[in-house]
Amino acid sequence: MKKITLLFGLLIAASGIFSQEYNYKFRLTLKDKGKTSYSVDKPEKFLTSKALERRQRQNIKIDETDLPISQEYINAIEAIGGKVVAKSKWMSTVAVHCSDSMMVDKFKELPFVSDALFVWRGKPKGEAKTDSIRKYPAVETVVFGDYYARGNSNIKLNNGQYLHDAGYKGKGMTIAVIDAGFNHLPEIGMLDNLDIKGYKGFVYENEDLFNNANQHGLNVLSCIGTNKPMQFVGTAPEASFWLLGSEDARSEFPIEEDYWATAIEYADSLGVDVVNTSLGYNNFDFPATSYTHKDIDGKTALISRAAGLAGQKGMLVVISAGNSGDSEWEKITPPSDAFNILTVGAIQRDSTIISFSSRGMTEDLRVKPDVMTLGANSVVVGDNGLVTYKSGTSFSSPIMCGMAACLWQAFPTLTNKEIIDVIRESSNNYEHPNKDYGYGIPDMKKAMDIAQVLADKKAISTKDSKKKKK
């Protein structure tokens, strides 16, 4: 991201970019995380047992990035007059809200702050933007006699039903959906039997996930978790869920990356296994600086770096490729350029790519998107309780996410990165990946066969190593 510095406060104020009628947020990059009573030798003090178990299964060590930011630093920042609204221990960053843009100079004077970037301007509690996801009319006819009914096309295009038929429907897997709103979720009958472990909003002054007039997260969740046989069944109907809100639909500023990083670190601390996020950022509101294609390298955008670290921490992160394929931008959008994650593009029912699905490659020539699933007329539940059609990689991602969770349930000895590799290898374009389809369309029946071979090899290797130790 291009850094916006405030070296000429008076000139900027005169230009109207920063004025007293707005509030502001700045991202402070810290030189270090300060003194803390926490230690990598006692991770149970800041990570749940479930989080530690996930790390142990994959032989992932606790390191300095896992240690929280010093509370003394937070107190010192807020003593100046700002309000800390997001913080990332992985990135060593703190996002602070303030009413005066000139306060940034005071933040930068703190001895532990190395840089301060502008990430938001606005008026508190503004009106939410209209949902930009393409909308389709509600479906009223149920195909009785079919277990998946209206969800049939969501899963069978990738042979996901083979996972379910083998008894793997996501039970025991915890999935975090990091998104915008889950409007009216508690009142929707079609989703009344989901196993919701908890929820948390991370957007400052807009933490209510269920009454914020945004249904995007609800639509996404329904692709995975709906469990109404003969009406609509999702791709992981027996999974458990954490619902986390990071998207601020009132505007489009880099602060949402800070919210997202805070949310996924929270998911990590809870021990979440799989994460879906159907969000992407490249074009920000004025006066923030937008990304360019050169930034799509997995190392530039804060949200991409956080997603990559989440993969290193053992979570299986599934991300939508973006809906820019038929726009001037065309490319995938952060965080879908991250390392260690699965990026999902959108195809139609005839298995051809739909025009809006964002294309690869990354700037450093990694294959993206990784794979493709249905993203044209995908079946979702709307916030009116009805089953409906919607299009976007926002829905191909959770469709794939649910199947990935079921596959991992079936082969728990594999790591998150091995599961991603298996899904890629099961795809029909694996030998000749390209910028449109990536590795292609995964076949979950084939993925189960590949995963079984890999799991058997690991089991033999484990036995051999134990014999040598004896």
C-alpha cells in the first residue's frame, strides 16, 4: 500500500482533505510490542486449548508473533486522546480513532511508534451503502425427493456429495465466517438449526451483526451451513460456526483490513479450523490510496499478510477471488493474493468461467485463483428467510469452504496446507493451470482418493519414526 504521511499538516488541512467536520483513523506501526507478562512458554494464557491442539496436530510452534501487544502501549496511545479500535499482534499494528487529524503527529512522537498511516475518514454512524452483490429473484419451488433440493447445484458440480455420503458433513470442524452483516439471522427459520458457537463485531460503531441491514454474511453462511433436507442443504451442514464482522459497508477504507486482521487473530485464538472470507479490497474511497497490480504479491496489503500468517498458524483460509474480471481492474483483489490460502473463482453451471470472476496471476506469478466452484446463480438464504439465487465469487468461496472442511474432517492427520494441495491436485486443470481457472474445478471424490494415499504415507512414516526412536 502506498503510505499516506502527514508531513505537511497545514497544507493538507487547507486542501480540505483533512478538516474538522470529519473523524479519522490512523494505523500505527509499532517498533516492538513492548513488555508483556505473557510468554511463548505459557501459551495457554493467551490461546485456548483448542487453538493449541490445532497447532500441535500440525507441529506448529508458538512464536513471538503470537504474543499480545503491551497494554502499556495501548494506554499511552489512548492517553493522547485517541481510541484504539483494532490491533494486530501478528502485524505489530494498532488502529486508532480520533476527531482531529493533527493528532497523528502526537502519535508519531511516541517512542514505540515507527509510522502512522491514514486509513479512514468519515462521520460516525453513517448510512450503510446498498449491497453491491448482484441479486436474483427468490426461488419458491422446492424439488422434493432430493436431499439437497435447491442446494443441489452448489455441491454436485464438485462431487461434494461423495464426502457427505461417506459420513463427512463437517461435524467437529469449526468454521469462522469473517464478513459483513448477518441481518435477521436469529429470526430465520431456514437457519435455525445451525451450531453457532458465538459471534463478535469488530467494526467500530457498527458492531451489531444481526440488525445492520447487511445480509452478505448471512448469504455466505447459508451456502455452508444450511441443513434443511429436501429444502436446501449446504456444503458443511454439521459444522460449527463463529460469526465475525469486519466489513464496514458504510464506506471503503483501509481500516477494514485492520478490522479483518483483528478478527482472524481472534479466530486463531479460539481454535477455529477453517475460515471463509468473501471480501476483497483494491479501490478505496478518497483520500485513501488504492492498490495497483504491483501490490498483488501477497506481501504488500496488510490483509494479505495477515491471511498468509493465518495459514502459517494452521488455519485453512478460503477466500473469494473477487468480482473484477469484467472490469478495468480484472485481477484478483487482496487478500486473495495471500500465501498459504485457497483462492476461489466462479464458474457457471456449464463449468465455464463467468465474466466477473477475477483473474490471476499474482504479481510474483503464483497461480491464482487456485480453484473454481459455482458462483453464478448460487443458491443462498436471504435475510427475508427465503431461498434465492445470487452471483459472485462471494458464494463460490463458501461453497468450496464447506467441502474443504468436510475433507479435512475425513483426513484429520493432514495439515491445512496439505488439504489445499489435495484440492488443487483433484482439479481438472491441475497439469496446465492458467490465469482464468487456476488449477480448475476440484472433484471431491478424486480429492478423497488423493488424500487417502497421502494420509496412508504419513501414517507409515510416523510408525517408522517411532520404531527408530525405540
